[in-house]
Amino acid sequence: MTRRIYNFSAGPAILPESVLEEARDNLLSFQDTGIGICEHSHRGAAFTGVRDDTEAMCRELASIPDNYHVLFLQGGASTQFFQIPMNFLSTESTADYVVTGSWSKKAVTEARRFGSVHQAASGEETGFTQIPSDIRNSDNPVYVHFTSNNTIYGTQFRSEPPASDGNFLVCDASSDIFSRPLDVSKYGIIYGGAQKNLGPSGVTLVIIRDDLVERGSSELPTILQYRTHAASRSLYNTPPTFGIYLMGRVFRWLLDHGGLAAAAERNQQKAQRLYDYLDTSSLFNAMAARDSRSQMNVTFVTGDSDLDARFVKMAADHELSGLKGHRSAGGMRASLYNAFPIEGVDALIEVMKTFEAHT
Ligand SMILES: *Cc1c(COP(=O)(O)O)cnc(C)c1O
């Protein structure tokens, strides 16, 4: 047996063990072809089959309507920060951004290169510990962009911010995509790097409505136009074949385990157990405001950074890895993505109790 420990890393993050075991076998020979999954041509039948299955499972999982494209791109979510405004924003137009953390701020920085940005709300004044309730869009934005889960601060939207006729909703869902059911038809574009909930780093899932594929700029370099990838079924150039394969296996795993509704229930249970403990602890405190708490990234502090560091060290000694908070937020962060088992939450709470008893 290979030794595995509880991995609370924010990303790249834990993947289902059964998926990794299957991938290990397929690395040497994919489905008895005698050629490993990373060694198959992206134009060959073996890989194009994988690609098509991955898209089909993605559509099934999220009930993606027919008028949306599912794209497998590269460059991470960070590339979408500029690719989206580059395609849809101009110096004569405005896009609205709901600023709820470092990732939204980075998205704003890139959008400003292409047109006007209106901050529809910002949580900066409260240190990004709360999702703003008062969201005010500009008069005629091209789109409204938000970050559904704020990986660093541990906050999450409960429902979508308002968009209206004539504009479309864009969501950076990197750290909570497919952790709960979602109504894709409310969105123009949903994107996420795979490395938190969906697979390995190196592939970005982009779900984009047909009319937007048509509408995007046709002046851009070929590879930066969405139509290029839509027309070529994400096979314009060599795609991240292993990432697409593994993402497909994660989709299969999710489907076999009850789909997104069941995933949401498991995620809710895991996060609730940890928040319940935090709410009774006299040492540890949850960082996010109650109404904004993330089910994916639970952030907490003791209030003393030396104690925090000692706790992280003790947890590591108990084979609980990746609990140190992001450098811009401090404290601790337990990332409880889809593949994270509830036993790991119990193990964490046990170590927290022991630490608390000895402090
Ligand atoms: C991790 C993360 C990103 C950055 O993703 P890359 O794939 O590394 O570019 C962007 N947004 C959110 C919300 C994230 O959690």
C-alpha cells in the first residue's frame, strides 16, 4: 500500500484515490492499447474518445444546456482573467466586477487593460471576510463578473449576483465548480482551473454560451478566440491530454457517487462539522462571516500568529498537510474539496482539540 496522508492543500489538491489508481494503470497502457494515456496522439481514436466522453460526462453532471460549449483550455483561470475582457470588452464599454478577494482583484487588473471596469461591490473594507450584500451594477455593463468561492479568504456566494437582459454573468468558479448543483443557464461563461475540484493543473474548464462564442472578437490571435476552440472541439492545437483524461475520470467518479446534489450534501456535512467545532472552540475562530462561509475552504485563526504556526506544525506531525493559510490571509485554511474524505475532518478536529487542551 502506498502511504497517503490527509491533504488539505488549496490546490493542486486531493483527488479521488480510485481515480489515481486507475490513472496509474492507464499511464502504462490505456485500455489495453499498449500505449499510455500521455503517449497517445491527440488526433487518434483513443484520445478523441476520451475527449468526447469527458465532455459528455461534464454535460450530464451539470445538466449543461445544448446551447453551451464545453472547452478544455490552457493557461489556467488566470488566462481567462484577460481572455474574457479581450474578447468582449472595448474602450467604449464597461464590465462590472464584484470584488471579493485577491483573485477578483487580479481579474479586475487584467480587465482594465481592455476597457472600463466598474466595481459593483467590494469586500475589501471588511478584509474580504464577507460576501458583499449591496451589489450595484453600472447602467449598461457588457458583463458582470464574480468569483463564486474565494479560495484564500474562505467565503462563498450562496447565489448568483444580479445580471440583467443585455449583459451576461461571468463566473470564476475555480475553487467550487461542481461542488454543488448549479443552473448553467444563468451564466454566459463559467470557468475554472481544474486543480482544485476537477483534476490536475494544466487544464481549464470553460463553459460558454453559443452566442458569446460568435460575439467574441475576431481580431485576436487565433488561439485567444473562443470560436477557435469551439469549432475544433478544443483540438486546435495539442490540448492537455492527461488533464482532460483525468478530469473525465473525476466526472465519472462524481456521477457514480450521486452527482452534484450528493456532492453538495457531502461537502455541506464536512464543512458543517468543522464550523460547528470552531463555533464551540475557545481557542480557534472561523475567519469568514457566518453568512459567507465557504464549504470548500474553511479559514480559521487562534488570534496569535505564533500559536497558529505551532498548530500547523503539530498538525503536520499528525500527517495533516497543507493547513497553513494563504500568505495574504494568515491563520489556517482547511480545503475540503469534493475528494476530501470526512474522516480527514474528524482527524483534524481531534488534533485541534488536543492542541486546545494543551494551550
Ligand atoms: C486558484 C484560483 C485561480 C488561479 O487559477 P490558475 O489556474 O492558477 O490560474 C483563480 N481564481 C480562483 C478563485 C482560484 O481559486
